[in-house]
Amino acid sequence: MARGGVNKAVVQAARLAILARGENPSIDAVRIEMGNTGSKTTIHRYLKELDVGGERVETPAEPIDSELTALVTRLAQRLKEQAQEPIDQARELFEAQRKALETQLTQAQEANSELHQQYEFQSLALTQESEALQDTRSMLQTEQTRNAGLNQALAGFELRMQDKDEQIHSLEEKHLHARDALEHYRSAVKEQREQEQRRHEGQVQQIQMELRQAQQSALVRQDEITQLHRDNERLLTENRGTLRELSLMQDQLKHTHSRQDQLLEQVNRIDSERTLLQERLRIALLESQALKQNVDEQEQVNQSLQAELAKTQAKLDESVRLATALAAAADAAKDD
């Protein structure tokens, strides 16, 4: 395809101008005449069409030696141009492939760098998650130790509660026994008083003395009953305080159980996230290995293209040498 508006008419005008100056309308000359624009392949195709169409300007007949020399010169020029054309095409193809490979290599290196960065980020995140998991496990162990202590303390409080209940029960039994004894004593005193009233008046003093002793004994029993009531109230107060402490301990134990459940849930979540990060890290490593293998393959392809370019360069040198030899032969024939 012609470049920048180059067409057959433009090539023909440049060719006629060169012929008018008495020069050879070669591809390079026509291209220079057009201002160094246009593809050499396109110019060569248009020149060939113009030569076939018989559009070359007639020149005066020349001697056969000059004509032979011009023919050899044009032949050498065409051989050079034909040899140059595949070289240019090979160079363009090689440059395009080289640029494409360089682009792929750059993209692969960028992707590898990005994967390496992701690997470092994921490794750092995995390390942080492992540290958080270790801290959480330490907290869980501490809470479990504390929970065991609270359970032991709760068992102690329950034993104390049982002792308090037994003491209260014992005091209640003593209080009942004292009340029964007092009632029995009052009944006995009343019966004895009625009997003594029917006795002789001479025994009044003895009865009064016994009565005073009984009253003193009753006062002592009454003091014991009062003390028992006080002990009972004190034990009830201590029991209520113990019940409050037990309630607080139970609430704290419930809070500890709830905290333990939250910590277990957090440990399970961290384990899941760590497993996910390890899977992502494994996939990233596989992708990095695949990209590295692709880069190695591209380097092998690049080396193959460089080998082909060396072969093409050797062929080009051979064509140039042949063209030079032909030109030298043409010059020698012209000198003869």
C-alpha cells in the first residue's frame, strides 16, 4: 500500500523528470525525487508497470556497448533492489516481532513484579493473621484458666452455702427444741403450782424458792433463745450476702462463657482466612511460575528470530556482494 498519497501518477511524474535529466530512474532516485516518501516496494511495482506499458521516453539510439553497459547497470540496480526488498521486509518483520516480544516481556516482567508484590503482601498478611491467631489462642488459654478458677471458686461458694444451710438447719432445730422445752417447762410449772396451792401453806416458801429458780432457769433459756434468734438473723444475712456473691459469680461465669464462645468463633474465622490466604498464595506462585516459563519461551523465540536475522543478513551480504560484482563487471564492460 502506498504511503502518504503516493500513487502511480506521482511515480510516473518523478520518473519522467529523472529521465529528462538523462539519469537512471532507479527506485532510490524516484523516491528522492518524491521527497523521500513512499514504500520502495510500491515504487518498484509502479516502475515495473510503467516499463511494461511502454511509457519510457524514447532516447536516441546508443552504441551497443553503451546499451549493454546501461542494461547491465539497470540489471545490477534491479538485482540490488530485489535483494533489498526481502531484506527490508525481513527487517520490518523482525522489528515488529522484536517490539511485540519486548512488549510481552515487559508485560510479563510487570505481571511477575505485581505477583511478587502480591506474594509479599499476602505473606505479610499471613504473618499478621498468624500473630493474631497466636494472641487469640493465648487470650483463650488465659480465659480458660480464669474460667477454671471461677469454677473452683464457685464450687467453694457452693460448699460454703451447704455449710451455712446445715448451720441454719441446726440452729432451727435447737430453737425448736428450746421452744418445746420452754413449753414443757411452763406446763410443768403450771401443774406443779396448782398442786402446791392445794398443799400445806407451810410449803409456800419452798414453792416460791423453786419458782424463783424456775424463773431464773426460764430467763437463762430465754437468753439462749434470744441468742439463737440473733445467730439465726446473722446467718440469714450472711446467706443473703453469699447468695448475692453467688449470683455475681454466675453472671461473671456466663460472661466468661460468652467471651470464650466469641474467642472460639474468632479463632475459627482466622483459621478460615489463613486457609484462604494460603490458597491464594499457592495460586499466585503457580501463575508466577507459568509467567516465568512463558518469558523463557519468548526468549527462546527471540533467539530463534535473531538466528534467522543472522541468516538473512548473510544472504543480504551475499546479494550485495553479487550486486557489487555485477556492478564491477558493468563498469569494466563500460571501460572496455
